Amino acid sequence: MIKVLQTASSWLARYTSHFIIGIAVITFFVPGLFDWVKGNIQTAILGFIMLTMGLTLSTDDFKVLFSRPLDIFIGACAQFILMPLIAYTLVRVFHLDRQLAIGILLVGCCPGGVSSNIMSYLCHGDVAFSVGMTCASTVLAPLMTPMLMQLTAGEIVEIDTVGMFINIMIVTIVPVGIGAMLNYFYSRRKEFTTLQSVMPGFSVLGLACIVGGVISAVYDRLVANSWEVFLWIFFVVLCHNSLGYLLGYTTGKLCHFNTAKKRTISIEVGMQNAGLATNLASNFFIASNPLSVVPCAISCVWHSISGTILAGLFRARDERKMYQGKDDSL
């Protein structure tokens, strides 16, 4: 049974984007499939996803925060300056409707996504730097996300900064902390390592449930507003995500990072914790701004796809350089 779960987990981790797209398509045709994923259930699922992240963190991962403070500082600044700024610029340039603007700004103000570590590994990036950036941005999120939302969206919607702070603490810091403590005390036990090996698959299943739940919740409104609205939102999400990758990589070049670190900061900046953004939109904005959750849900799917594509492009460049017998200079 364990072998089956491990194989399934490995498959889901490898084909995350394909699986989530499949769930999104199925839910669109069967919108009631995930209508149970809402409120406290959605919060619990996101907390579980963050718990799985914590289960993979060791004391060595946290030591990176102190052993490479300048790298982490640069990464955190890029994360919490570039993505909110890009989101705010897109909202202004494209004159987005308030509901859509809230969703894009939420994604921009959230910390880095948990799957960014996997993408950094796949593209031969600096995995320790990636984990350090994810830890730093997650720890800072309870303060930074509400503050940045107040700065960028406070003029168009009322922001419950205290409520958001508490919500983010509950769904990120607490479960990550519990997971890290469990890893510290039980990491040498065979049963625990077996549990760790199947957690990636359950994390993907959790993310798929969140995406399915959002589609179920906004299905009627999305259909009523036609495919044009969906395509328009996707275009803005695409711009936000792509500019994050580009400016993250540019930041690495300006700071004279090596190839691995440039790739990592690019992925870390571009890939956001859209699951957290979805949860915040559902808990704080969906009642009066129902479409605000749609950009968050689309980001959940697209960031996984684009991260996989970018990691594949970096790997392909390495393989081409090896084939040509040249040093990698990207």
C-alpha cells in the first residue's frame, strides 16, 4: 500500500500542473463537485498544504536564513517590492475592475509559493537559497501581506489588516512550525520518512481541491460574464507572473548572482502562494466582490504550469550547452 502511495505521490508531484488543469476542467463541467470546499474547510486544506511544507524543513534549512543574510534580504525585498508593484502597475495600466484588481493585488502581496522549491531543484538552481527565500517570505507574510494590501488596495476596498494577520498566522506560520517541529523530533524514524515521501502528493491534492472549490463558488458568475472576462483575467495573470520571472532574474544579474541563484530568485519572485491569496479572497472579499477570487484561482493553476515550463527551459539550455561543450553563461 505504501509503495502505491509513494508512486502516486511522485506522479502527482511530477505532473502537478497537468493534474490541476484536469481538475479545473472537470469542475467547470461538473461545478458542484467541489462546492464543499469553502470557509473553514478551505482554510484547513491550505493549512494542511503548509504543514506538508513544514514537514520537509530541517534545522539546516533555517540556518540558511542566518548563514546567507544578504542573499535572503535581497530575495525578500525583491519578493515584497516587485510583485506588489507589478500588480499595482497592471491594475492602473489596464484600468481593471475593482473586483479583478483586488484579486491581482492579493496575489502580488502574498509570499512565494511552496512549489517554487521543486522548480528550483528541477532547473539546477540554488535549492538552499530557494528554501531560505520561501521560509523568509512565509515568516514575513503575516505582517507584509496585510500592510501591502492596505497600501495598494486600501483606496478601493476596506482592508481588515488585523483579520488578515490572524488568518495568515493560522494557515501558514502555525502549520509550518508544527511540521518543522515534527521533522526535528522524528526525522530519524523510518515511519516518519515514509510519511514525508507521500506528503507531496497530498499537497497537490489539497491545491486541486482549493482550485476546484473556487471554480464551484464562482461558476455562475464566471459563465454570466462570458469567456471574454476569463481570457482577460488570464492575460493579466500571465503578465504579472512573467514580469515577476523577468524582473526577478534581472535583480539577480544586477546583484551579480551566479547562474543557480539567478534562476532561483527568478522562480521565487514569479511564483506566488496563490493558494493563500485564494483563501484570503474567499474569507475577506468574496462576499462583496465575488470575482476577486478568480485571478487567485487562475494564478494557482498558471503558476504551476509556468514554473514547470521555465524550469524546463533552463534545463534544456544546460543540456544544449553540455552537448555543445560550452560553459553555461545564462
